Amino acid sequence: MNLKPIVTEKAVMMIERDNTLTFQTSMTAIKKEIKEELEDLLKFKVEKIRTLIRKNKKYVYVKLKGDTLAIDVATKLGLM
């Protein structure tokens, strides 16, 4: 699967305010596959996943469990 982190002003606000990371993925990816890949690859627990399809692109909003801070994961990924 192909997950690309999104770094926009809105995405950074969601990291700080909602403990949520934003990714762009392939149109065929399903929530269960995305959750398993993120938990295996980045070693954090996912609370909820929301998807948005806009202009033939699929965006994924990943809310992390309370004990894991999204800003720490974003720093680890090199987004911040």
C-alpha cells in the first residue's frame, strides 16, 4: 500500500488539536488494511480511521489513541 503523509496548515492543526495524522493513499485501500499497516509499520495504536475521497484522491485521517501523541509520530516521520 502507498501511504503519503500530508503536511498542510490544516493537517498540522489536526495534529496539534485532535491528535490526528493525515495521509494520502490509493483508492483501493480499505480501512482495515490501512490500520494494520500503520500499527505494524509505525508501532502505534489507532483509535479511529476516517476516509475522504476528493478529486480522484483518497485521504485518510488517523486518530491515535490517547497515550500516543500525534506530534511525536509526526516528528519521527520528519513532518515537523
